[in-house]
Amino acid sequence: MKRPYANRKFPVYLLFWLGTAVTLTACFGGGGGEEQPVAAGQTVLTCSEVCAQQGQCGQAVDGRPLILGRHDRPETREHTIVFNVDLPVTVLETRDQTIQSVDGQFAMQPFSLVILNDNGQQGWVANWCLAAAP
């Protein structure tokens, strides 16, 4: 007898483990750290030391580094989108956002709304995770 749901289990498990790996490898972000200025225009996504310390990047199951972001607003928690690192992006908007660090301190942190140059995907990422394009 053929099991109709057997073929659907693999993608579900893969997505579950990818999401779990990204979540577990990223610390819960917060304030602190140095602000990295980003000029409007061409930049690349990078998992810098500060980006990693603030929990804004992680690793996929296959080891690829990923930048964590949100579709709808600047935020250091409850990410809804991931981007591969070293991808060229265009900064559409930059906004300062008040964030709370793990120790309860509040600070202003710049975030940028970026669009991927290759596929048009958009999302907000912390400026800790952006660098000037080479």
C-alpha cells in the first residue's frame, strides 16, 4: 500500500531543521556594539563580528552563513527572512530603531531596508550586517 504522505515528509523535515539550525546558531540580538555606517546605494550582506555578536546572523544546516532580517520592520528578534551573505544589495531606506539588549538596556540602532540585486527580495537588516561593496 502506498503511503500518500511519505513523499511530503522530507521537505517538511528539511524546513524544520533549517529553521531550527538558524535559530539555534543565532543568539538573541540586542543593543550594544559599534554602529557601522552604511552609505545608501550598493552594499553587501556580511556576517561581521558585531553582526554575529548581536545575533543577526547564523548558519544553515549545510554550513552557509545567513543574515537574519524581517520583511515588515526593523527588529533584532522574531526574524521572518534570511539572506545569504556576500550578496550585493541596494539600500532603499535607513531608519534608526530603539532596541532592547539582553541586559535590558535600550539603544538606537540603524537598520536598512535592502533589496537583493539578483532577485528583488526585500527585507530589513541591522547595519551591523552590511558593508560597502568592493
